[in-house]
Amino acid sequence: MKFWRLSFLFLSTIALAHVGSPDVYYQGDAGPYHLLITVRPPAMVPGIAQVEVQPTSGSVGKISVVPVYLTGLESGSPPASDSMKPVAGDPRSFTGKVWLMASGSWEIRMDVEGSQGKAQLAVPVPSFARRTLPMQKGLGIVLFGLMLFLSVGMVSIAGAAAREGVLDPGVPASPRQVRCGRIAMVIAVAVVLGSLALGNWWWNDEAAELVHSMLYQPPTLNASVQAGNRLVLNIEDNYWHQLRKKSWSMRLIPDHGHIMHLFLLRVPVMDRFYHLHPVQSEENAFVTELPSIEAGHYRIFADIVRESGFPETMVREIDLPRILGNPMTGDDSEATASPVGDVRALSQKTATLPDGAQMVWQAEDARPIVGRLNFFRFRIVDERGNNVSDLEPYMGMTGHAVFVRSDCSVFAHVHPAGSIPMAALEIAQKDAGIRPGSGHQHGASLPSEVSFPYGFPQPGEYRIFVQIKRAGKIETGVFDTHVD
């Protein structure tokens, strides 16, 4: 039972909020200062999160950071803030550390001081235990040596006690007493080995219980197609969530105007992509009328946000027949692409959109590197190569991007502000007493370029789906890249 439980936990660790991509990337304004922020949450809680800040406007002299725990209902009393240190070789950038003491929604609150005065910024950060940490090799060797020393000592003491315990000083042991000593040593070896085995079993059992309660497990997502093209989804609470219901609000809140963002991706070729928005029919039940879909094996990624600001991505696989559904409406969209892994696609930096316009990836010459914050910039031009002027907000943003590794071990839904859900950002800013920016002025034209801050968590082949809205229609550009 414990083996299967641990096996399930090992397999489920890839299905985290932003699957396989735990680092937080965000760009935002702290008053007059524009900041690029990277937060690397710890793999185990309690643990230390690494915070990196790069100001890109204004002269910043000091940044202090403090973690604040959020529950969606109340926030804890924050500790004293810590000053970030300038990065060696780059005094304009800062680095620091904060302790995240429990799983859940946190905000990293930043106090910024510079030539234009003081300002504040709050960045939401989900924290959860992703894996257990191995024992240090040196400590393991020392403990094993102590165990061996004590075990040999116990056997030796038992043998000496049976052989010489009743003899007067200086009197040699008789053959019978030597034999008794050897028998006692054999019995002692059996007792020591049995004790070690029993202790190992007890330790593993306790560790399994601790892992079961601490390591994050995404909710189970059940999916089925009914009545031809009706996709029904049900979320099942698991033990990890049940333990936290008393301190968290598990109620779902809208993000970009939708309770759930559902992505269907035909695998392994990734040539069909659907971005849908099911409606909530019951507390943990959702339904959506599918559009026309080609038959195949699909990977489902379902994004939700809890009232505490905690984001989750649930993963499921489903085999779909060819479906003749309804035309796309509202914010729903689809895209068709060549199979992933096509060598020619890796060198292509231009995607032709359905209306004849083109999306051009303003890629840097060097390939992206794992763990490094990159800006992915895409410019939209018309058939004559001129910048378009008719881009519209798509669900309140200038664009949306989805980064998927070729084996689906990484999935990240990213916005121009970064990899955090906007619903969580609103909660963090409201808690910190920060008035959120307007984002864009109603009626103002958008620039012809969209950009997304993101860092790849693993090397490999990636496919990027970039979505914009132009003249009332949602269009998707598809790009491939290799990450060293």
C-alpha cells in the first residue's frame, strides 16, 4: 500500500500549478520603478525562496523584501523585512532570500527606495512541497558508520557478557563458556538485525504518511464526452486539499473572466490546440460544448485559481472521436500546426495567421538557457509587412502564451505581466494596499508587439502558442524552439 502511494506521489509531482515550471516570473511597476522579478520557490517547505529583481527604469538604491502568508480570508503578521543585496558585477540588480514556512499562497512584498522616492510592490507566489530532499552524502556516511559501530558493539558486549560475565578477574573462559558466548553473539546479531529491520519499517511508514500529507497532489480531474460534443469535467478533492480546508478557502474565483481555462492538445504531435472556457455547473463540476475537433489522443490542461490566490493546473488524457461541434464563440479559440519536432519549424520565426497577417518572433540570436529570464517578443504585421494597428485586448491582456515541452512535462500559461494568474495578483496587491494599474486605457490602441517574460525550467524541445485578438478574432501563432 505504501509503495503504491509513494509511486503515485512520484508520478503526480510533475502535475503542479504550471506543470513542471514552479519558478515565478513577473514584470510590474512599483510606483515610478519598473521591475523584472524572478522568484524561485523552495522544493520543500519550510524552505528558502530565492528572489531576483532587476529594475529597468528609475534609479533604485535599496529593496527590502518580506513574505506574507495569504489564506484568501486573512493574512498573517509579516516578519521584519530583509534588505536585498546588489548582484556582483551588476549593481543595478538585486538578490535576496525569504523563508516560506508553509504550503499555500504567499506574497513577496517589496519596499523600493530610489531617486524618485519610495514605492511598494506585491508579487503572489504559490508555495508547496514538490519533492523530498535527499540526505547529504557525508552525513549519511557518518550515520551509517555510527550504526555499524553501535551494532558491532552490542554484539560484542552480549558475547563477552555470556562468556566472561561470571568469571573472576584473570580466570580464562572454559570451552563451555566460549560456546555460550558464541551462541549469545548469534542471538544478539539476530536481535540487532531484527531491530534495524523493524526500525526501518517504522521509519518508512512514518515517512510515507508525512509525504502523503506534505507533498503537493493536484486534484484528480475526471473527463468524459456526453451527448455527442458535451465535455463534462469533475474535480475530486484529495487528501492534500482536505487537510487544508479548515485554513484555506477552496472556492474557485474567475481569472481573466473565467473560472476555468481549459487547453486541449493533441499528442504527441501537438498539431491541434484548443483554448476553451467551461462553465461551472456545480461546485466541482464543469461543462463545455466542444467545437469541431479532429479525432485523436489529447492531453487536457485545466487552470483554476482558489479564493486564496493559489493556482492549480490539473492534467488528464482523453481519446476523442472526430467531433462535429459548434463554431467558436466568445474567448474560445483553436489552432492548427505542423507536427512538433519538424526540423524546419525550429528555424522558422514567422507564423502566418488565418487572415493573412504574420506574427514575427523577435528572437535573440542565442538559444534560450534553462532557468534564465527571457523576453519573448512577437510583432504582428499585415500582408505588406507593416505593423498592424487593430489589436484588441484578449481577456483583458494584450496577449496570452502557452509554453509546452514536447513530452508535456512542462506546461505554462503566461501573460505579458508574467507567469502568475492575474486573480492572484489582485489579491496580493489588495492585501498590501496597492492600487493596481489600469493595464491599458479603454479605447486606446494597442501596440503591434506583445511580449512575455518566462524562463524554461528544463532543456529540450518546446512549442509556443501565442494568442492575440485582432479585429474581433482570436488568432494563434505557433513557434518551436530548442532549449540548451
